[in-house]
Amino acid sequence: MHMLRKESLTEIMIVEHGKIYDSFAKFRFDSEKDIKRAFRFLNFFKRQEIEHIKIENKLFKAKLAPLEITRILLKQHDKIKALIMMVYKDVYNRIDSTENAEILQEFLKAHLRLEEKMFYPKLDKKLNNSEIEKLRKEISRRMSKIRKAFF
């Protein structure tokens, strides 16, 4: 009997990170044409990112990765929240958000790559198949709920 290869947490999160990154990459704001859509999208993105960060913070608390990596990622989560608020304020004040949106997008991209290279591979070594499957289901459930609420 041949054993099925488990899907790694790294692979699961690369897909999830791709969804988050792609959703923000599509963000384009035109203050005169569609401010309601811009706010709706930003609220969706903020909720999606907050849920994602909650899941990751839960993993950080489990102390499955080296403390220095966890500290860096926690600080980056705070910066991501602050950058989201900068874009949100731009939209609210009807200021061109392109510059702050690009800063957020680039920071987010670097942050996701760091997690995928330094954090999730460490977890893959420490978690068994059932723990990874449980996390996959939790991530899927939480993120699907948010996506359904907005789209």
C-alpha cells in the first residue's frame, strides 16, 4: 500500500497568500466614479487580512518556529494593519491612494515570501498530517465566510 503525500502547510498558505495578494493587486480606486466600491473592497481586504493574521498569531503562540522569526512577523503584521489604514484614509479623504497602495502591496509581497520561506516550512516539520488538515479546514472555513459576506 502506498502512502499519500500530505499537503504541506507551506503549500496551503502559498495558495491562501496568493488569494490575499491577488485581491489587493486588483484594487484600483477612482474617487469620483466608485467610492462605495472602494470602501467595500477595503473593508473586505481589512477583514480578510485580520482573520489571516489571527490564524497566524495563533500559530505564533504555539511556539513552533524560532522566536526571532515570530517577532519579525508580528511586527510586520502591525505594519500591514497600519498601511491598510493609510490606504483607507486616502480613500476616505478622496486622495489618490496609488502611492500608499503600492507601498502596501510591495510590503505585503515581501512579508508573504518571508512567511513562506522562514515560518511555514518550520511548522511543516513539527506538525503531523492531522494537525495540518485541521488548520487547512479552519483557514478555509474562516476565509470562505469572509469572502461570501462580501462577494
